[in-house]
Amino acid sequence: MIRAILSVIIGYVALFIWVMATMTGAWFALGSDFAYDLGTYDASTGWSVVSLVLGLIGAVIGGLVTAVAYQMGDATADEAAQAVPVDDLGVWQAASTTQPQAWYSYSLPFVGCAGVLLGGRIRRRSESS
């Protein structure tokens, strides 16, 4: 469990570093004329596309770093944990050894996005009431 949490944190750090470095580089390379619509503080379409592409690449890097960091754990501890019958596992041992189904792992980002959007909508409605 701890290894999974640490690997996610490492992945977020990699994502953060990528996004900060590339967005700063894009700002200096492309300038404010590219980033904003003329005479406004509205982001231009070009800047939005660049941001999405760099964010997507960063997300892929973060996911790869997370997976690598998770796999770098102690294999002998995993083997020892799997030697225990499932019925004898404690809660923490079960949480650290369970392998989710592939569809579940792929659905998590979509469920997370839907939850964030729903939370924002609920908050917005409560402010307007």
C-alpha cells in the first residue's frame, strides 16, 4: 500500500516537473502574443492546444513513472504475501497484494473526471441559490 502511494506521488512530481518546464519553455518560445487573444486575457486557441498536448504528454510520463516506481518494489515481499491464503489476509495485506482488473484501472480517470465535474456543478448550484 505504501509503495503504491509513494509511486503515485513520484508520478505526480514527474508530471509537475514536465508541465512546469514545458509550459515555461512554451511561454518564452511562443510569447504572450501567441498565448492570448489580441487585447484580452483570454487564452488563444493555439495556446490551449499546446497546453493540452503538453499536459497529455505529461500525464503519460507521470503514468509511466508511477508504473516503474511501483514495480521497483521488493519482489520477495510480494511473493511472501501471495504465499498466504486469501482467507488469511489482513486488510492492509489484501490492499497491497490485490491486482485490479484492467477495465477497472482504465475506468478510474473517467470516473475521477466525472466526479470533479459533478462536484463543481453542485458547488456552482449552491452558490447561485
